[in-house]
Amino acid sequence: MAQFNIAHLYPDLMNLYGDRGNLICLKKRLAWRGHECRIQSVGLGQAIDFDNMDMVFMGGGSDREQGLVYEDLITRAEAFFDAIEAGLPVLCICGAYQLLGESYIAADGQKLQGLGFFDFITRGSEPRLIGNILLETQLNGRNTTVVGFENHGGRTYLDDPRLEAFGRVVKGYGNNGQDGSEGLKYHNLIGTYLHGPLLPKNPVVADFYISAMAERRGLTATITPLYDSIENFAHQQVKYKILTS
Amino acid sequence: MLRTILAIIAAKIIIKLSRRFGNQGTVMAGRVARRLDPGILRKLAGRVEKQIIIITGTNGKTTTSNMIAQILNADGHKIVHNRAGANMLNGITTAFIGATNLTGSRSWDYALLETDEANVAPLLKEVDAGVLLVTNFFRDQLDRYGELDYTIGLIKEGVKGRRLRLWLNADDPLMSSFPQDTGLPCSYYGFDETPYDTLENHNSREGRYCMLCGEEIEYLRFHFAQLGVFRCPKCGNQNPEPDFVATDLQLDQGIAMKVNEIPIKSPYQGFYNAYNLLAAVALTRGLGVRDAVIQEALARFQPQAGRMERFSVGEREATLILVKNPTGFNQSLQALLQDGRSKNLFLALNDNAADGRDISWIWDADLEVLAEPGAGITILVCSGLRSGDMAVRAKYAGVDSGVIEIESDLEAGIKKTLGGTGQVGYILSTYTALFQCRKILLGMQSEPSVKAEPRRAYQKS
């Protein structure tokens, strides 16, 4: 039995649409395998040691809140990016995902700086891209589908050749509604527009994070399969709904 | 003129037919009428002689407007009032047509229009309202409008330049920017200290940041959610002085309180309903209704469909509750847990437009309380179009997987629930499954060997 530490960045500011469901999910799935999980909230100006973290999670926020977060996070950007390069598991949703890029250009032309970890930009535009979404992706060498809900005004364009998308859109909008890509994946970082409870009904994605965390600790033997019939039912129910709508 | 009459006749026929088939959705009638005569709402609303009152906000719209309707009726006024769920332009048009005569010449004293936040601006383009009452702002159905800030902005834009009085909740910091941004006259209602206040709030709280300057707000106390006594340390923004203040709140049996020293009693329950009462008292006092009329009307007023409505099925009692957002869900769960008996619980989650297409909000509700020792959940049946998501939420809240059942069909689900070993049934449902659940419960109630009359919640039998 081990203790895993997950940092929840700016829970007060970046917590739209039930994002906390992802942390509840990780904590439970670790507990069911006999591990403890400590979730450390990190607010504006509070210290964080990325080297001692097993994972980092950041959710979406409104525009104003995103601005505050940028000001704070830019001061720790270097340490954060080094950790990502070293394979730190990170999940960034919606606004947090947009922050990873160069900038966000609002519909009125106003430019908000991003952390610049990757060479991509997001353009705000109407209408908002809203609805259930179905992706196909590969995780831990396995093909899998991912279901979720997206609601974003921003269109993200991945121009960096190092970047691969998190998944291909089967139905829905994804990064920009045009090129069929959704989110981004880089080492153990996933950025995505699938907000809210992404992990609970996509247990494969949840376990991708858990195996990544365990592997970094040299605990690979501990990823026992769980009995996911309820999770899989929910996954299939949404998938069916999306495919038949 | 002929066009108007045609539109009215067509819509009245649709209303009749849809009632015959037991359909609650009368939105279609308004849609057809508006197509036949796009000016119909403006014309009919022009027949309102005293005032058009609009009620908006996240929670409590229906209850508050029903309370106001009850008071205005008791005061002898003729009113037109749209019903819950029919609160966009088509539904409101249906309400006027249902209340008018064939030539559209009937007049009313007041129109009481409950409407969605995003519908305030379009509605004000067609009706000259004198009053807009806002109940509160919580996170609700975000997928329809994006973020809460945006929703608030929509209302402010909608009222700007109109001749309106705003009635605002003095305890909601999210309303702070209304006077400055709209330039309109504002009246306020709010609570004094109550024995139910807390100094800290762990629930999903909105509006942590000042609407005027962006600084984090300091709270002296919370009434519930983000409603409380607040102050911005940077710009000094704080609760406005309420025109109507509620004191001496007691929630033990029903609700008792004083509003500007007038004692008010109601068979409703819960702090959120105390806010609805306060808003109704404030607004109707503002219209000049006498205290005695208000007191009597509210004391007699019973909760209605899905607002804790009670049924008896066989030997057991079942309570139907509407849930539509995290705050309401939490309140319902709290009410349920105050019941010490063992419970068969049913949770129906739909994702139609009126429920909100995005079901993520169930993760902002604290279902964890269902797993607490003493919660007494014997069976938890998850149902509706998104039964799977509900079941996953319950599982991750810590409810024993062995207690969770998935039965997407509402009728089969309710039967399974009420066949459980618990002493009492609780049927929680999102909006578009509510009427069906109610029909199923009524049907089960009138089956042989069971009492025929529905027992309404809190009615003394």
C-alpha cells in the first residue's frame, strides 16, 4: 500500500461543471486497490513542489478566473514544465488546457497570454461548441472510446509537430470543430475539452493515470483490474445515445 | 384582428387537445399562435392594466411566483400567470391565450411571468413589465448559457433602458452590480441573522469574488450557499440595506418568521423556501397588498407537484421531489436524511433540453451523505435517460454497489424502488421525468386496496 499525492490547482477558481468528479474517481480507484490518495489544494500564491507530486489536476474556470490563474501560474511555469517533461501525470480541462498554449485570442481581438508550454493558440468565437462528444483514442496500447461533454467558445489549433491529439472525434466538435482532433497528449499530460466527470465513466482513462503514477513509483504490479460494470454501463449508454442521435 | 382571432382559436384548440391527452407541455400552442400572429403576445400583454411582474433567477422562480399568485388572487385581483416549465416566450404566450377570450379582449390586473434568465431580454422586447424580481443565482443548466457571469450579464443587458423596478436579493453578492450597471431603481429583501447560519461554507459556492472589483469577498456568515452577510475588503461592496428584512426565522415545523415585523407562517419547509416567502411578501407589500391578506394567503398555500408531494402506495408513503441543480439536490438530500426511517430511494436523471443536456452537475452535489452511517438507504434505483451516470455518481459517492440498481425505465424503476424493504420511498427526478413519475405514482396509488385521494405534502389529514 502506497500513498499518492495529487495536487488540485486552484480549486476555488477553476472548478466548473463538476470537475471534482475526476478527483473523487481517482481517489476511489486508488482506495479500491488498497492505496491512499491525498489531494492537496493549491491556491493563488501557495507553494507547490512538483517533484513530490504524483499527479496534477486543473479544471476549467470563467475568463476572469483564468486571468488570475495565469498571473500566478506563470511564476511557477518552469518547474511545472520540467515536471511534465519528466513524465508527471497531468490532467488539464477546458480553460486549464487552453492555458498550456501560447495565447487565447478573444472574439473582440483581446489577447490573453498562455503559459506557452506548447505552440498552439485558441481563438474565441461564436457559437459555443456544446454537446455530448465521442472520441477514439489509444491508451496504454489499447484502442478505446472516450465519452464526455464539451462546452467551449474557444477553437484550439495544434500547430506544434511534437503534439498529438488526445483523441479523434467520432461525433462532436473537439478542438475546433474542423480538423477532427480533440485535446492534446504529451508524455503523461492530457489536455481536453471534455469537462466534468471525464474519468468516472471512462475508467480506461482513469486507469491510464493510475498506472502512470504507479509506474513512476515502480509499483506496476499493483494495477489490479476492477469490477467496472456500472462505469461501463454508463459509458455504453452515452455512447449509444451519441451514435444514434 | 382576424389574424389574432385565428391565432387564439388555433392555440386554444391545441391547448384542449393536449390536455385531453394528459400532456403537460403546452408550449406548442404558443408556438403556433406566434407563427400565425407574431404580435400576439404584445397585444395580449397590453391588456394588463396594473402591472406586469417578471420573476427570474436560478431557484425558487416557480414557488415564488405561485406564492405571489396566491396572494394577488386572495386580494381579489384578476391575474394571468404562466405555469412551471412553460417559461420561454412560447409558454408565456400559451398562458395568455389560455386566460383570454376568443377575441383577445379580456383584461387583467396583473400578469405574473416566471421566466428563464436568458429569456428576460426577449420577453422585455414584447411586454412592458413594471417589476422584475430576481430570486438568486446558482449554477444551473450551464450548458444552455455558458457561465454564470454570462447569464447575469444577459439579464443586465435585457433590463437596461427599460422602465422597471428591480427587486433583488440583498444576501446574494452576485447581484451587487445591478444598480450600477443598469441604472434602475432597486428594492431589496434579505435575512437578518438566523439560528441556521454557518460561519463557514463547504458547499458548492458561487461568487467568491466581488462583482465590482474582483477581490475575494469576506463573509461574516452564510445563510445558505453563497447567500449571506458579505463584504469586499477592497472596494467596500457589501449587502445593501434591505427594504424588507426577515427576522426570527424558525424552520422546525413549516416556516415561521417575521418580515418587517409582520408574522408569516407557511407549511413549506427549508431555508430556500423561506427566501421564496420573503420575496413574495416583499413584492406584494410593495404593490400595496394588506398584511392580513398576505398572512392568510401564505398560511393556506400548499406545496405543489414535485415540490415534496406525498403519495401513499400500499401501506407505504412515497415522496416525490424535483431536483434540477446541485443546490436543490443537496437540499433534497438533507430533507431526506432528516427522515429517520429506512428508505427506498429512486433517482431519475434525464438530459433533455429542459433538464440541461449536460449532466456534469450531479458531481457538484454531495451524494456522499447517502453513504454516511445512519442514512438508511436500503435500495437505490437509478433511472431515466442517464441512469448510468446517476449510478456511477452514487457508486463513487461511496454507496455500496450491492444497493445500487440500474433500471432506465421509469415505471419499472419506481415499482422496483417501492418494492424495496425500506419503510418509506423517496422519488427524486429531474424536470422532464417528473410528470411521468407523478403519473406513475398516482396510478400506483389508485390501484385497489389503496386510498384514492392524493395526500399533498404537509396537509394535515
